[in-house]
Amino acid sequence: MISTAGPVVVTHELTKRYGEFTALDNLSFMLDRGQILGFIGPNGAGKTTTIKILVGLMRPTSGSASIAGADCVRDARRIKRLVGFMPDTFGSYDNMRVREYLDFFGAAFGIGRRERTRRIDEVLETTGSTYMRDRYVESLSHGMKQRIGVARTLLHDPDVLILDEPANGLDPQARIEMRELLLRLSDMGKTLIVTSHILPELSRICNIVAIMTKGKLRAFGTLDQIMQAIRQRRTFEVQLVEGTKAAEVAEAVTKGLDETEQRSVAAHESEAVVRFQTSRSDADLADLLGGLVRASLGVAQFREVPTDLEDAFLTVTRES
Amino acid sequence: MIAIFQREFFGILRLRRAVVAMVAMAVCSGLLVLARWPSEALVDLSGSQARQVFRIFTYGMLAGVLLLAPAWPATSFVQERRRGTLALLFNTPLSKLAIYAGKLSGVLAFVGLVLITSLPAAAACYAMGGIDLTQDLGSVALVLSVATLQYVAVGLLVSTFANSTDSAVRTTYAVVFSLCFLALGPHYFLQGQEGWTPLLAAWLRRVSPLPVLMHLVGQGSVGSQGLMESSSGMPEYLLASLVVTAGVMIATLVQLHSGIFDRSRSQGLITDEQSLGVRAARRVFFLVDPQRRSAGIPFWLNPVMVKEFRTRRFGRLHWILRLVAACAVVSLLTTLAATTGTVDWGVETIGGLLVIFQVLLMVLLTPSLTAGLISGERESGGWDLLRMTRLSGWQIAVGKLMSVAWTLLLVLLATLPGYIVMIAIKNVMWLQVSLVIVCLLLSTLVTLAVSAAVGSLFSKTTTSTVTAYVVLLAMFFGPLLIWLGRDAPFGYEVVQAALSITPAPAALSVIGMPGFEQYELIPLAWWVAAGVSGLSFAFLFARIWRLMRPS
């Protein structure tokens, strides 16, 4: 068991180059025990490269990475004990039943026979896969394989789990089950690093988000921190009682904004909504709302449109 | 159909291995002719030198067809099914027949193109004189074309049944080599006898192109036990071969129409959960029940070795028991047939036959088990998972090699009862038999080491399996081509050196097989085998060490 104090995963100016091409550029971050890090970025952003360096499958060109104090390049044996890795490919073997498959990996991790039998039952129970134990691995559906993949990473009871696209190709039901499984693992005290293209899924489970593009870390922190850092303008919506007043309200709102913000004002008569973007303070916005109410324009609601991970991701990737 | 043909033909042409195959065929056929091209300014009025060149050229071309023709069709349907493109093809207005014809013609066109690269060598052969354009070159071309059609059709049929590309390649090669070589076996024992069985054996022999080609190059007497045939057997070969090909084609079309997507998923049936009666019945029937819940891997066994056995379709204990039993039965039947036959062959010939049977078994079985040991893991994504475990490269390599070594050893041991019968007939032969067994063990070691080393070079199982087969067949059967040309065109020294490349001819020499008894191959063949095996293992371990390191 690793120490509860201090960061568990640390990377320092991690760089990976292939000739002229830089796959990873000075990546530095820290992750504490029990946290779930969502690694997001477009294809070729450097997520898998980072993961492969962390699990010791790839050597960085410069910089360092460590997990629970073990250097990812020099302490390969400790890393293997500390980390459970699920790559984006399942790595199935034909003609093997699920129990035999897990038994092999348990033996490969040096777990004794009796202990292995107990662990296999445990991980199958944890991942909700007990009913699959006698099925042949190649006959499993994609969602089932993903769950067996997670079970495999749990066999040697690692403290850090690194999962590359665990929700990829899953149907909505399987995705919900996977999300619940990851949260359950976090509750068990595991530190998780998860990559995914399905951003709403990540936003529901991750404490920390890292956004990468072109090998660089563009944003890192809690979702709220990232939102605050990236949003210079917030989006607001004025819901009206009648759509016919939309043009009038839009005109009143425009008067309260500066010249650059005025262009963002849009009146949607059919929806009875006026939307605009502004960087003004909450006090200024309170004045604006007061003016609209006093003018008796039929304002039903005045609300900020919440920014989600997808918006944050798009903003960061566009800027980069 | 044209669209399928174009996609198949140009798809193959775009592959790097297709270019390698064409260049290899052109270079090898050219070198074969060049090796025997007259260097002295003398006119060969008898044309014997031209016949020698033609003989080598013909065998070289047959080897080319055997090695190249099955590789492409074997992966054709199975690859499309796994990628999901076969379902898309079936959803087009194209009929199954059109799809099949497109694929067949595409592969045939490519193999034809490869064979055409040998035309300059054939022209050089003809230019030497003494070779008839239609009687010799034309006949050889006809036989090889029919053989190519047959092997491509077989490859496509296997491809519709197979679940993976590597198993398709393995099965296709096994069937093709059986059609070419094993089909000759029954006739060898039964020739000269009367009745239905010898007649069937004679027709089975006609499926192979080898007897016709040997007759065409003037070596029809090899293996005939002095019973010479008056004709080349060309019409019979064409008839038998085309009937088999038609049957194979029909079977493929039936499979395309009904069964190719009709595969249910395993429901995880386990004997442990069946009634007591079912459990007892299965225990009696199977001895080792394949559906019994297996125990965990004990600490004294290498987990990789156990995994390898479990992941092979025929690696499970019940299949190994069947294989061993079949080998023992064939070995004893061979000896029995030889000792009770009408022709008195002598113990030496029986021993020679056993050696050939064992070497054939080793050469056919080993690459299929060994070539994909590393490439299979890399292709499936299992290699990274193995690297993430606490297993060292050494443990992985030893586990994988031992899984093949045990299988081969069991198969080899199962073929030994024939030798016991031989010693019982002529007990002074025990020393010869001991030397033969050493030769066979070394042959097994060489096949294992070479195919594992060659296979580790590639990341695709299909490529590694095909390459391992090509290398091993070249090593084991290449010297036999030179042996067929003993005295003319090759001298004693050349043949002896060629036969020393592997220990298999040394076994034939020790047992006193006619045609081999005059060569002194031991201990040189043993040293060569040990050296080749050592180097191959060293290369394999270095390769695994490199693949285990962070990239």
C-alpha cells in the first residue's frame, strides 16, 4: 500500500520526440491518492504516449515520471506491482475461458494459487462479471471484454489504475455500468487515470481533468478550475413570457453591453429567449436584470448557461 | 465480379510480401538455371545438360507453387470476415458465385504473375536445346497451372471455415502438403497389388502433381520399387486434380451460401455443472474432459507454457492424447504394411520411410506451433500485457518454447514404436536406431529454433507463419532437390555438403535408406544442427529482450 501523504503520480517536464516530431512536450502534473484524472484530447494529442511512459512501456526522451516514488523507467518491477494497466486493445487469447484467462495473468503476477482463486472471485464480483467466468473470452461482447479487462487490471490489487478508453464502443447501459465501476474503484482508494473521447462520461466521474493537444498540456485541474480559467465570457439566457418581446429585450440588453459584446446578443422569438455573452461582473448583471424587470418586458427567468467539459475542451483545443 | 477481381488482384500487388515473392521467384529460378549453365565452350549434342537444368527448374517451380499459391487465398475470406467487409460485400447485388469467382481469379492472376517472372529462366532452359517446347515446357506449365488452381481453391475453402488468419494459413499448408506428398504414401505401400484398395491408392496418388512432373523430367523411377509405368499419367492427373478442385469449389460455394456467418457464441457450458451421469459419461468418452473446469496454474509450472497449451485449439490435453495415439497407430501401421507387403523392402527401407514420415510431421507441425509465438502476442495486443506482468523475457521465451517442445517430443515419441518393431526384426540395428533418434531429436530442435527465430521478426502471424514455412521447407527439402540431381548435375561433394544442412538426411544415411547410404553425414550434420539451433535461440532471446524493453 502506498503512502496516503503526497502526490501519487508525478511527471516532470516529460518529453517524447520521434525525430523532428514532438509527441509529448514538457508535460508536468501531479495527482493525489484516490483522485480520478480524466485525460482528454483529440487523436494524436499524446495521451497514449503519456500512459505508455507511466506504465514503463515507453522511455521518455527527457524529463521524468514516477508513481508512488518509483521511477517509471528505472523501477520497472515496482511500477508493475503498483500499476494496473488496461490498454485500448483487449489482448484476448483464443480457446481460453474467462477464469483461465484471469488465472494466467494472476500467475504471471506471481500470485499464489489459493490466493489467486480468491482474487479471481473478488475481481469478478467487483466488476459484476461472475456470470461470465466459464465463457470463452473470444465469445464475449465488447462491453463484457471491457469489464474483464478491468478485472484483469485489478488482479494484483494495484494502487493506481490506468485505463485507456475504457468506455470506447460501449452501449449506453454498459457505459453507465462502467462509470459506476470506476466510481466504486475510486471509493476503494484506487487512483485512476482514464482517457476517453466521451466527455460527458468523464465529467461525471473525474475529480481532475487534463486537456492535451499536440503533445502539450493545455489545461489541468478540477472541472470548475478549468472553467474559470478558460471562460472570459459567460453565456446568459433571458427567458421571456412571450416571444413577441424578444426584439425589445434584445435591444435593452444591447444597450447595457459594450461594443464587442453587443454582437453576441441573439433574439430567438420562437423560443421566447434572448442569449448573450458578457464578461461583466455579477453586480453589473444585477443592474441589467433590474432594468429589464422595471421596463416590464415579461422576463420569466434570467440564468447563466452552464459550461460543460465539452465546451471547455472545444475552447482549449480551438485556442491551441 | 470485375470489381472483386480488381480489388483482390491490386490489393495483393500493393503488399510488400507480394513484391518479395515476385522478386524471389525471378531470382531463384534464374539462379537455378545459372548454376548449371555450361561454362565450357563445348557443344552438348545429347542434350543431357539441358535436361539437368530443366529438372532443377521444374522442381524449383513446383516448390514455388507449393509455397506461394496457398498463402494468399488462405487469408482471403477469413480476413474479410474479421474486418467486417465480407458482410458489406454480401450486402451488394453481387452473387456469392461472382464474389467467389472474383476472388479466385484475382489470386490466380497474382500467382500467375509470380510464375511468369520465371519465364526468362524457362527461355534460357529452352535455349540450351534438348527441351521440347510443348512436350516438356508446355506439359510442366500445364501441370503447374492445374496444381495452382487446386491449391488456390483449397486455400479459399479453408478460409471460409477458419476463425483466424494464422489458423487458415496453417490448415491450408497442411492440406496442400498432404495433397502433394502424403497422397503418395498409400500407393507406395500398395503398388503392384490387386483389388480396390490399391486402385484407390493409385488414384489418390494422381491428385499429386509430383509423379507427373518426375516422369516429365525423367525421374519417374524414384519410389516406384522397380515397377515402371509406361505413361506419364498426365490425363489421370488432370482428371483427378480437376475433380478434386471442382469438389472443393462447390464446397466453398455451399459454405458461402450457408455457414460463413452462422457461428454461435459459446454459452460457457461446463461439465462440473452437469448431472452425475453426464459427468461420468464424459469422463469415459474423453478421458480428459475438455469442458471440465480447469484447475489454477500451479507454482512449479511456467504460466506462459500453460497458457500456450490452453490457447491452442489442439493444445488441450484431450487433443494431444488423440494426436499421440494417431501418430503411434500410423507408425505401427507403416511398419506392419511394410513387413507384410508383397514386396520385400528390407528393414532399411522401412526405417527410411519412418524417418521421412517423422521429418514431414515435424516440418509441417513445427512452424504452425512456433512461428506465431511472439507475433501472435504482438498482433493481438497481448505482448504489452505480458510486459506489464512480473514475468521476465527469459520466462516468457522458455514458457513458449517449452509448450512447443513438449508437444513435438510427445509426437516424436509416439512415432517410435515402429523402430521397436525394426529392432525386433533385426536386433543388430539398435545402434543405428539410436543414431537415428539423435538425428530426429536434432531435427526437431532445428525446426523449433529456426521457426521461432524467424517468426519473432514479424508483427503479423500470417507473415511469420508463411515465412517460417518457406525457410524450413527450403532447409529440409532444398537439399533433397540437390540429392535428386546426384551424380548429374551435382557431384558427390556438393550433395554431401547440401545434405549436411539438416540432420534429417543423416538419419536416412544411418538407417541405410537406398540412395543415402553412401554419404558420411555424421557428425558434421549434428554440428551444423547444433550450431544453427544455438544461433537461432540466441537470436530469439535477443529479439525478446529487445521487445521487452521500453520502446
